[in-house]
Amino acid sequence: MNNVNLKQIRKSKGYTQKELAKKLGVSDSTLAHYETGIRKITLEMFLKILEVCQLEIKLEAKKNK
């Protein structure tokens, strides 16, 4: 998930930065830093974003040729 995707996801779920930050347990400025790429999203935060935004990921193994 990169900063552009996070902002798009937040907007598609209808959250303001303040609302999503509160649900994630971080400050507004921390969320803004995630969205602008100033701060990197940890794995723990990535999983929390998936949970709060009710998202799933699909993992696929690459086949070696």
C-alpha cells in the first residue's frame, strides 16, 4: 500500500483524515504523513488499516520459469 492508495481507500470509505486517524488510534498528522509518504506504514498499521477499512488482500506466489 502506498500513500496514494491509502488516500484513495480512505476517501472511497467516506472517512475524513480525522475520522480514520481516530479509528486507527493515531493522530491526524500521523495519518497525513502516511498519506504523503513522509512516514512509512508499519506492518502492524497496514494490518490495522485493512481491518478498519474492511479490506482483504490476495497473495500469490510467483512461478519460476
